Amino acid sequence: MNKSLLIRIFQPVPQNNATSTALLLLRLVAGLAFVYHGWGKIQAPFSWMGPDASVPGIFQFLAALSEFGGGIAWMIGLVTPLASLGLFFTMAVATHMHAIVKGDPFVNPGGGSYELALLYLVIAILFIVVGPGKFSADHFAFGTRSTKPPTA
């Protein structure tokens, strides 16, 4: 992968100030929530699901890293597409586990549901498609993506 393509991947899509402010607020709140969700997992990254877990340790590690590290990345707005991709896969698995494997309902006050996992999955899709906005480390490190198609 050449350097210019890598930079283009991390360049945010141009946004106005209002949209960038809304994206910043969403990144801060959702990112902080992921840091909290991932904190306990990152303490025992290969075994946070317990000794009887059917999920291999490497996948537990990737989920812990995605949640804790991805939450920090969202808050800063740094390597947002990569962090969002990790969180997308983590939340896709969590949604599947709750909705399909466990049969949890969409919303279940006080019980298991797939509502939150699906909400975070959709937020990850938003950041993959729209980017972190101009108030992000990605914007300062990589600039803003040109709206003109790249030349060959």
C-alpha cells in the first residue's frame, strides 16, 4: 500500500463546523463509553470472558483492544477509520451473540438485549462513512480529503 493511499484512508471527509461539532460530541461520548466498557477487559485481555469461554483468547484480546483502544482513538479522532472498523466487527459479533445466539430482545429493561451493541455498530458505520470531522487528530495529521476524484 503506498503512502498517499494510506494518508487518503485517514483523511476525514470535508464537514462544516456544525457537523464537525456534532461528530466531536458523538466521538467523545461513545468513545468514553467504550473506554469504560473496555477497561475491565483490557485488564485480562486474553481471558476476560472466563475460563469456560468458547471464544479463543486472541479474539477476546482483539475485542478488548478494539473497545479500550478504539474508544481512546474515537475520543481523539485519531486513525478513526481503523478504530471504527475494529469496533464494527466487535459490535457485529456482540449483536449476533445477543440477538441470534442468546435470543435476547432488542430492548429489555434490566435484562440482556442487543440494543446497545447494535447502536454502537451503527455509530462505527457512521464514522467509517463520514469520518471524524474537522475537529479531530486525523484532520490535523492528514488534512481533509479532496472532494475531487483522484487522478491516475
